[in-house]
Amino acid sequence: MSESKFLGALYTAIAKRTPPESPAGDGEVTVSFHVNAQGKIDKVTIDKTTSPALAEAVKKILSSVEAPPPPGGSMDVGQTFKFRATAN
């Protein structure tokens, strides 16, 4: 699998687990993470966040993602998550 196809599959898997709205409110979280040879995300680092609650939500999302094994055995990736408050 090429790197671009892997990243497409990874971002699709993350998007499926990411709700567009959050009870923690509006905000952004930028993370760096490592995808190991089994396609599991580990070593999550919060680079920037507008809310500790959103940062915890992103960690939970990433811990549940199952991706294909990355080309080359493992890969470091970054992503920004954007949330809006849950509508009442």
C-alpha cells in the first residue's frame, strides 16, 4: 500500500469515529501520533488544544481507531480535529 493510500484509509477510519459535535463545546485539538506496524495508534501527543476535555476526547477517538499496517512498518502522523458544541 502506498503512503497516500494508507493516509487516506487512516483519515477515513479516524473520521468515522469522530463526532462533528461535542458536549465539551467548540474547539480545536492538534495532535501528533505514531501508527505502529499493526496499524494501532500509540504515543499520542497533544500539540495544541483549546480545551482539556476535547484533548481527552481526541485521545479516546484515536485509541479506538483500527488502520491497516502502514508502509515501511510504522509512521508518525499529525492531525487537527475541529469540534462544535452540541446543539440543544
